[in-house]
Amino acid sequence: MLQEIVGFIFATSGWVLVCSTVPTEYWKVSTLDGTVITTATYWSNLWKACVTDSTGVTNCKEFPSMLALSGYIQACRGLMIAAVCLGFFGSIFALIGMKCTKIGGPDKTKAKIACFAGVNFVLSGLCSLTACSLYAHQITSEFFDPMYLAQKYELGAALFIGWGGSVLCILGGCILCFSIAGSFSKRGHPQTTATPPGCSTSIRMCMCDGFECKILSVKENLDLQYILYAKLQRYTTACEKLFSVQQRRNLLILICGS
């Protein structure tokens, strides 16, 4: 359960950072410096290009047509929107699949749902990581190209936020995917429990092997108290609350009297 909680915190934190990257203004930035002050600051993101002068006045121009945009901007838009959608569905599935919630069915089913949520988070992180890296590659290619004579930009803060959020999404998604191993590695083996104080009967868990006793089947992930009834009449009240914890399906409780 702790592993799932840690993975969910990492993944959702990364998804929030990725979502905040989409409307962030400074994907790329450039400044024109005078002798005393910065005369103008040029910055751009996926949706518009702006300039801020030394007086603090900002003038923006939105990109006029999606079809007239550069190919890398269109690709980055699509990847970031896909990352946001995948992270959203991953958050929903993670809430359903975590063991600390009461919805989603038995543990094995919840483990599969949590693993699917982890896959969504990993894909979300890969989409945003690809978008930020593609945008950064375009900036660095233009900056170091001596034949490029237009305005040259540098990496903006939004790219670093996007990279950080992508890493958290991938890390949290991997943790959620690996959490499925714990739910399928355990098997229903015979176990022994200590007799509570005041109980006059010898109580142990095992598979039914022909003893004449009362057998109760405890369903998996059912947090209820089972009252144990058998032919033995000498157990005390302490015995009635013994098996009130979650047990695996088809685990048989065998009560043998003295």
C-alpha cells in the first residue's frame, strides 16, 4: 500500500507540473540589452509570441492559424495535450486501483487497475518529455546555427518545469506498475495464529483435511468481523473477534478443540 501511495504522489505531482507547463508563457525567451537597462524581452510559448519593453508594457500576438504553424509547434501542442489527458485518466484509475480505497473489487483486480494507471502516467511523462525536448532542440539548433539571422532565443523556464514533471510522471508510473507484483506473489499457504488470552481452544489456520469442524471461507479484501461457530462450546469472547482482518480468498479456518 505504501508503494502505491508514493507512486501516486509522484505521478500526480508530475502531472500537475505538466499541466502548468502548457499555459506557461516562457517556453523560449530573448532579451535586447541596452547600455543601462534591458530595452525589450521577447518570449513565446505554444500559443502566442509576446514582447515586453522597458516600461513593463507587454504586447502579444497569438498565432493566427494552426495550419500555418511550424511543424514542431503543432507536434508539441499535440503531445502536451495527450500528456494532460493521459495523466488525468491515470489519476482516476490510480484512485480506483489503490488498496487504500474501497472501490475497484478484490485486490488482484485493483492491482491490475493500478498497473494500468501506471502505464498511463508513464505514457504521459514520455509525451511531455518528447514535447519539451523537441521544442528545446529547435531552440538550440537555431541558436547555434551561424546561418540563422532571425531573432535567437534561449530555453525558457517552462521547459525545465516540463522536464521535471515528466520525470516525476515516469517515476511514479513505474512504481505503480511494479506494485502489481506484491498482489500476485502471495499465495494462500497454511498459517498459524496465536491463541488469544482467555481462549480455551487451540486455533490454527490450515487447509481442511477431513477434521470434523466448522469451516468458514473468508473472502478476499472483506473487512468484516466473522463470528466463529463450531461444536466446541468452551471458547471465550476473545475468540469471536480473532479473524476480523482481511484474508485471502478460499483461506479456510479450522478450529480444533481440546
